[in-house]
Amino acid sequence: MRLLVASKNRGKISEIKKIYKDSIEVLSPIDIAIELDILEDGNSLRDNSLKKALAYFRKVDICTIGEDTGLFVEALDGKPGIYSARYGGKGDESNRKKLLLELKGISNRRAYFKTVIALVIREDFFRFFEGKVNGYITEEEIGNNGFGYDPIFVPEGYSKTFGQMSAGEKNNISHRNIALRKVLSYIEDKKDKIESLCK
């Protein structure tokens, strides 16, 4: 079975391919030379994930997952939330710097990552899956692994950031992994029906 990931984010694509390497053939827009510019203007992670998945599905007619992830910080009333990917306006580093600046001097560092995945089997046949990891924001960047906010987020029950973890360590506990495992469980549960549609 093939599954297209509706994302140009190389970090996300690599993570998903590693998680699914023994189960599903994962394709990215890079693999099939397709490039779409999709405005993520939805009001929720769910809206954005479905918008991305449907756009790519309509282009290539391959079963597709669209994913949107947000970092929600308690002391900032949930910001950056759905705007996490473009919070600082100039990529991952600027996003982290802006967040750390806004939290300067604030003792409440509690936050959580949430991922929503839309699985599109057909235009009128799609499902949503969610994953969430609680944790806190550090006062400085620690670690060079991962991407996004990984170097400033420590998951609950751990003493190091996602940025300090190996890909395997992070993938075992991440919000994205939780949601992707739910997708895989759903596909396996309805294997005959889905595989007949996802050629």
C-alpha cells in the first residue's frame, strides 16, 4: 500500500517514513515531483490537515495524509497554536527565538504539542486522528536534533528536549507518532477495504 504525505517539510517526511518503514510505502511530493502551494488558513489543526490532504489527493488520486501540528503554550493563552509553523515569520530558528523571548521571565512554562492527521481515502471518505504530548518549554535551546521547536520542548516524564533525543527516541513518544500509530491501526483494522482503494 502507498500513502502520500501532503507536506514539503523534509523533517516531517523523514519522521513519517521512519515510523512507517515496516508497514507502508510512504511517498512525498518530492518523490513524485509534485509541488502545491497551500494556504493554511483554517481555524484549526483539523481544518488545515484536511485542506492539505484533499489538495494533494485531488492532484494525484493516491490515498493521502495531511498533517498539522501546533505547540500550545499555557502562559501565552495557547499561542503559537495553529500558527506554530510561521510564528516568527522566517522559519524554525525565528519561531523558537520569538517564543523564548515572549516567555522570558515567565515561570509557567507548561505546553503541549498536538498533531492532527487527516487520512483521505476518497474525496468523500476521510478520517481524523490526533496525538498529544504534554511537557514544558526550556529557557534556552538545547540539542541539535529534530526540527521546529524540538530544541526547546521537554516532554513530560523526561529530562531532555526532543532536540537532544535520537530520531528513534523521539519517534517512540512523539505526538506525531501517536497520531500515525492510530492511522496505522485504522488501516490494519479495515485492511481489505482500504487496500483495495489505496493502490
